[in-house]
Amino acid sequence: MDLGASGKSNALAGAFTSNPALISMLQGKLGSLVGQSSGYIESLPEPVKRRINGLKYLQSQHAELEGKFQEEVLALEKKYLELYKPLYAKRAQVVAGDYEPTEQEVEAGKKVDEEESEEQQASGEASKPAAEAAKEDEDAADIKGIPEFWLTALKNHPQIGESITDADEDALKHLVDVRMSYMEKPGFKLEFEFAENDYFTDKSLVKTYYYQEHAQGGDFVYDHAEGSKINWKEGKDLTVTVETKKQRHKGTNKTRVVKRTVPADTFFTFFSPPVFPGENEELDEEEAEGLDAKLEADYEMGEEFKDKIIPHAVDYFTGKALEYEDFEGDDDFEDDFYDDEDDSEEDDDEDESDDDDDDDGKQPAKGENAPECKQS
């Protein structure tokens, strides 16, 4: 459900107001200012206060109507998603090479594209010679479907594309479909279907976004997100890298090689969403701001998939989507979501001396347990 910029802000704000740990931190920071009135309302004459209470009643009626409006919009979106599904299913068949478009469908697609072709000709872009085009057609006779369709579509999204590393690309080449569905409870689910690959055993990875049961002020309030645990094949975990360090013992002068895993920048941290702290956990101001940024970026990324990439995948594949999308002001989208984590782990003082760093960035070796990469 597309909440819009205001709706997204309200959704995230609602999530924070329902979290005791964050509320505690904010109250501690603001002290006596929290919940305090400026005194202006109290200073008004009683007849004016009476009218204000009347306005509050009208506002409550408005909120009830807003809630019904959002429920009806959601019901309408669910209805049309069912109508879209056959189109998405056929798209998946074309991409996979299980269905070949008919001549009628191809010609209709060309007509849709006429305006863009005219613009290309007007800009002086030359068409390929017929012989060259025929040769390419002959060379492509054995190609099945549309290779790297989803990888290309994701890379053409300015912010999501920034989150895809070179290593990610090899894994995402095997992404064959992305689907969205609504749940019975408020929220939606994204399903990423993969062909067999060298990186993980999962056939599909799922990311689920939950809203609170009851809308506040007409808006569905974001509650939390959950992602699939990825079953990485041995030595193929893209969410971590292995750093090696040579250490020389102070007393014996002997050296040893120490390996440790550290979080890596990767698209696949999308499936390890940031989480709210527990009720007994305390956050300082910097930690709270960092969590806020990560939650917002994660939520927005899910909305981008739901409202833009899935419905308009072919336009992102061709790059046409960039013509009608306004991405200005989103430069911090990727930075917020994929901000590096601080690793404060220190080596044993007893063994630490003259260190020769040799960070090779290799994947975990056989038998090593890589720590889960979480954004927190």
C-alpha cells in the first residue's frame, strides 16, 4: 500500500512511539519538556476552550473516516493485485523462457514503444544496419528467456543498484522472479525466487513487513520487518568477509595467523532487517539516530520493491523508469541502509604486539562459523 511521503513518516513515527526503549531514551534526553504544554491553550478563555474541544470531536470523526478510507484503499489494492497476478505470472514465464510472446503481443508492445523510438530518431540515434541485426538474431537463437532480467532491473534503480556489489551480481544473476502479496493482518510480503546457484541452498528468500493492527489517524503504522535466514553454502556467505592478521608474541617472538569475520556491504543484508531494542536496552542519542535511519531506509526499500520495481520491472530493465521517477533528495538512502558497523572486538593483549595486517577479503574458510550480520 503506497502511503506516500507523509504516510511513510507517520508509519515510522508510530513505530517509534510504540517502543518503550526509544521513548525512555527520548524522555531522558528532553526531560521536563516531554509532554509539557507551552501554557497558551490553558490561558485561553473558557468559551474558546469549549470550541477547541468541539474541534477535537470533529477531528476524531475525521480520523474515523480516514481509517475507513485506508481500509477501502487497501481492499482495492488487494483486489487489483489479484488482477495483476496473471500478468506477473506471464512476465515470469517470458523471463524464464517458458513462454514465447505471440506476434500479436510483440506488435502491440512495439506500438507502445513508438513514442520512445521517435524520440531516439529525433535525437539522431541511428538504427542498427539490417545485416548486423540479423547476425545478432542468429547468434542469440539459443538464448533462453531474458538473461539477468531482475539483476539489470535492480541495478537500474539508483539506490538499490548502489547496494549491489560485484559479488552480489553473480548471485543475483540467478534471481528469476520477485513477487508481492498482502497478508491477512496488515502488512505485505516480498518473495525473491532464485534458480539453483553457488551461493545458497534456498529456492526463495522472503522479506515481510508488518503494520500495527489498528491504524492511527487513518494511517497504517509500521511495526517491524522480518527476513529469511539465508542458508549460505560453505565459504559463500556474502554478508561477511574474512580478515587475516599476523601477530607476533611479545615474549617468544613467534608469529601466528588470526582470522576473524567482519560484516560486508551487500544487498543481502536486506534480509537481516534492523530490529528495535528490548525493553531493558538503552540507546544513546547517536545509536537511536542510527537505528532511526536504518529503519527508515529498510522500510523505504521494501516500498520501492512493492510500489515500483515489481509493477514496473520491464521499465527498470530498459531504464525507461528513470525518465518518470524523481530520485532527487535520496542520496542518503543507500548510505543509511548499508552503513558500516563498528567492530570493537579487540585481540588478546597477551598476544598483541607488532601486527602485520593482511586483509585479504576472502570468504569464510571451511568449518568457520560466520557471525550473523545485523544492522543495529
